[in-house]
Amino acid sequence: MKEFQIIEKYFAELGPKRKDVAVGIGDDCALVNPAEGNSVAISCDTLVEGTHFLPSMEAEDLGYKSLAVNLSDLAAMGAEPAWMTLALTLPEIDETWLEGYCKGLYEISEYYGIALVGGDTTHGSKSLTLTVNGLVPPQMAMTRSGAKVGDWIYVTGTIGDSALGLDILLDKQQIENESYKDYLVKRHYRPTPRVLAGQAIRGIASSAIDLSDGLGSDINHINKASGTGARIDVDTLPLSEALVESVGKEQAIEYAISGGEDYELLFTVSDANESSLITSLKQTGVQFTKIGQITSGSELTFKQGKLKYHPVKQGFKHF
Amino acid sequence: MKEFQIIEKYFAELGPKRKDVAVGIGDDCALVNPAEGNSVAISCDTLVEGTHFLPSMEAEDLGYKSLAVNLSDLAAMGAEPAWMTLALTLPEIDETWLEGYCKGLYEISEYYGIALVGGDTTHGSKSLTLTVNGLVPPQMAMTRSGAKVGDWIYVTGTIGDSALGLDILLDKQQIENESYKDYLVKRHYRPTPRVLAGQAIRGIASSAIDLSDGLGSDINHINKASGTGARIDVDTLPLSEALVESVGKEQAIEYAISGGEDYELLFTVSDANESSLITSLKQTGVQFTKIGQITSGSELTFKQGKLKYHPVKQGFKHF
């Protein structure tokens, strides 16, 4: 089966139809019409087998996750998902795998209303690159660089789950409770991109980033871009019951600080905007927690009560 | 060296600055502002080492070519290059290679005014995916589906050179004349995307495609999309002196029909629009040649004088 036959069969009809797509898959380019006045947010992420996902990962989960991580970048800018292209490199044509991959991709693309408008399928080691486009009203996009001294630091959902989920998959952690285990692995394989939350806080939050490298690492991206420091109160970190019950509070905090791939939003808000932010976010139904404050200087400090807390590590490597 | 350090060092300052880029490399997404009313053309292409390029290919040539093939897709739609993202997968951090790659990419991105706005660098077998965005005024984009019976078929430049260049690199052909050899290999490594020609014929040509798979294969893409057939007059095919002198007229025609990666534009124009097309294209200085006519039915026929010509093969595989 040749490349364009694969594209036609599996991808031509995938995803929602959007009125702003004038030409979809099958021509030299796709042609889209951005809503007038809007900015276009663009992000791309590559997932390589063995580096970013385990060879054992189900195709359907990979289809879901490959888009979820890209949508998470759009969420961090406050952008509304619009179009995407998929570059898929495969060692061989495995129709079962392709069907599963498309099913997972279809599920999440339908949910968030993002249309597949183009792509490329090639022969090689398994990897995939998704490039996503989102729309943002004028001057509403959030960046990493807007945090100001005194701003409060918030995070959506719970953090640390995904990293423990990965450790379970790698047999580095043994968890007895099956429902905790399922939840944690699912948080790793099927992260929830905070697309609505991102749109709810745009124009209100002063800066935002999505948590892919881990809290301890990603907060530094905000600090570096904003010229600020930060204080994180570790006792306020939102930890799931599954995480705490499985590994204990102490290790749960470590997972929350250094564990990557949560794909929750980390954002800052001025004191003046805090109440509008809370009102706006509550309408989305997404959990959110205040975890610290932006400080002067460039230092990142963790506090537990009045004491300094020293995390074992702050960064995250896939595996 | 970590991912974001690589990005910062090699890519952050690469390419021209554009006023329509509000946020470039370094945030969760890039943010661009398309000129009001314009459509955005999107295309992506993956190049995998061993499948699309030889391991011996110079990094600088690869940097150039990886963008050239994507710009060629924009050219076929009549789009003006605007922004791009680069997903680069490398087995190891080789700074010499990265410098070379960036130099080639920089050269062509500067020339065509396309800004690198985002990307991802990952660890794995060497491959790269470029996703390009171009701008097209309303209703001006060309597609493959607009050819009508009686339309004339045109091609830019000369064709077949790149495929012979590849055969030289693969030692399948021995060419004595060094300057021919250099020219042919350069046509393979450094194809010229017909960006200006594409913009010159938009609104005039009835359909267009870029020649990546070979004339005999790509004309069928137009036919399939337009519901037409075509007659190609093989004696009119534009062949370079280097191609004809190196392998003789007969084999040169075969290269022109089945050889891929010319990245010339193949397009159709109605009888009524032919003179405006010629006027408009002449201003670009790009060579162009009438090579046949769109016919009814769905058949592709090659003619040599009054006789039918039967090419040995019509398609093209990389290697």
C-alpha cells in the first residue's frame, strides 16, 4: 500500500469537519481561513518510540496522547484548537496499529474540535510529529514571560500522577490497589489537556505554561522568561488520593515536584485579578489550587511550613 | 546539552524576523498574525535518513533541501512563505552537523522570508519534519482539482535532472563531464522551489502541483482530482543539456517522465488565460514550457509526433 493510499484510507475522513477548512488532506497544502483578527498559535511535538513512549504502549492510547500533549501547549497559550498536521513514520504498514492509532486520535480530536488537514507518512523507526494550530483573540494569548513579583501561582488538577504511572509501567513501583494503579497509568497514557481552563484564564492570568517537564523545572521556565523567582508551598501541592495512598505523602511530594507529563496548567495571577480568575475557572469545573507566589530575584524555593524544603530532584527525563 | 539549550543555541535566532510573528521560539506555542483576509496554506513533509536522503548527504544540503521541498508545496498553491516549525530527531548531539544543517536552512529561509517559529528536538533515528505556513489572498489558491478538458499543460524549468543526479550519487550512472555531474547532483541536493512562479500564476492557472513523484505520476494526481485525462508530447519535455548530453535523448525522456524530486511546477491553463499566464510568468524570469493538453476520459497518454510513446515506468521511488 502506497503512502497516499494510507493517507486516504485512514486519515482523509478523520476528525471533525470545520467550516474554516477550505482545502483538507489530499492536495499540496491544506488551506484554512483563520477567523478575522485572531492570532494563530502554532506548536509541534515529536514522540519517538523508546524515547517518549514505550514500545508496549497501545496504539489507541498513543493516538490519544500524541494529540493531548500538543493540545496542552495550545491550552497554555489560551488558544482554541483548530487544525493539525500529522507526520507519521512507521517501520511497516500495520493496519491494526493504524486503526487503533486513528481511533485514539479521532476520539480526542472530535472532542476538542480540531481538524486533521494534512500530513505525511514515511518509512523508518516509529515516531510521529503533530503540529497543531489554535486561534486566540487579539492580545489575549498567555506567555511565560508575564509573571510579576507578588503574583499568585496556581496549578490545575493534581500533579505527580503521571510520573508514578510511568514508574508502575516500568516496574519501578509495585502498587497493590488495582483501581489506584489503573488511575495512575491512565493519567500517564491519557492526560487531560486543560483546553477550556486555558481559555477561561486568558486575559486574566499574567503567565502560563503546561507541566510537561515537571513543576520544579517548568516554574523555572516562567521565572527565566519573566525575570522572577518563586516560592512553592509544598503542603499545598494538589496530590491525588491514588498518589498519596500508593507511595505516602513524602514521596508523593517528590513525584509532584520532579515528575513530568502531568499536562496540567501552571499559571500566575495578580492579586487584583485573583477573584475574576476564580470565578472564571469555577465555571469550567476544573480543579485548581494556589501553590505559591512569585518573588523577586531568580531563586526557586520550596517551603514546608516555615522550613525550607529540599527536593531530591527537580527535573524529569522520560526514561 | 538539553533540548531547550539546543533550541536556544541553534534555532532561536535562525531565519528572518517578521512583523507578523508576535511570539517566536521559546514559549509553549508560537503566535502569528496572518494578514487580514488571507488564507493560510499548511504543508508538512518528513525526511528520514536512508529513506529520503543518503547518510552521506552534507548537513548543509539537507538543511537547504528540507525546506526547499516544503516551499515547493506552498509554491504549488500559490502561497507566499510565512512561518515554519522544525521537528528534528537526532541519534546524538553533533554540533558540527547542527551548524551545517542550520547554515543550509538559514540560507533558504532568509531568501524566501520564512521565519522559524517553533520546533522540537528529540532523540532517535535521524529524521526531520518541517511544517510550513504560507499566505494566499482570498480565492487565489490553486489546487489539483481545477483542470478542464482542453487546458494546456505547462511545466517550469527542466525535468529529470534530479533523478539522474541521484543515480550518479548511487553509482548507477557514470558521468565523465564534471560540470554536468556537478549540475545534476546539485539539482538533486538543491532543488529550486518555484515560489515566485507559483504566485505569478495564481488566479490564472486552473490547477497546479509540484513535481515530487515524477511527471508521469504527478500528472495523474491532477487527473484524478480534476476528473480528466492528459496527453503529454514527449518531444516538448524541457530537458537540460546536462541530462541529454550525459545519457542521450532517449534515456533523458525516461528520466523526465519517471524521475522524481524535480520540484518544478506542473500546471494547467485555459486557452483564454494562456496569454496572461505567459506575460505574468515571463516577469519572474523562470523558464516554462507547454508539454501537452488536458483531455476527456481519465487516460494519460504520451505522444511522440503522431505515435504513442510507452515509458518504461512512470513512478519514482527514492532508493
